[in-house]
Amino acid sequence: MIPGRLWDGRSRGRASPHPATHARNEVRRRMEVDVRCDCGWSTRGREARAVDAMQVHVRLIHASEITREQVRARMRPAEGRRGQGDDG
């Protein structure tokens, strides 16, 4: 084991993350999407989870249905950091 590292390779203390970790996080962030309902509700996440969340929202709040294709048509690439501007 490398001093200053946990058994699974994560840093402990003030050690900076490996550059590859930063690159993976950047790719994940770019893969996130925003989806907004006409009522103002929105969600952010990976495509599959955003689609599921939107379908559940429409079913529970609006007593209606929306297809996966209709949700995908509303998707936009996520901008900024996760958690900013999310309504839940």
C-alpha cells in the first residue's frame, strides 16, 4: 500500500486526486442532462435516471403519461455544477 492512500486507492488528507480522476469526473459531468417540466419542476442527472424521474413526476403530479422519446426531446446538456438551480 502507498503511504497516504487508502486501500482502494483514494487519497487521504491533503493529497490531490490523480489527474485521471479529474478527467473521469469531467466526462461524467458532461454526460449529465437537465430536463424541465412545463410546471417548472426540473431534474438533472444521467439520461436514464432523468427520463425515469420525469416520467414519475408527470405520472404522480400531473396524472398523465410521457414517453421516453418525449422526455428526450426536452433534454438539454447540464450546465454548471450539480445542485445549482435544481428544483428537485
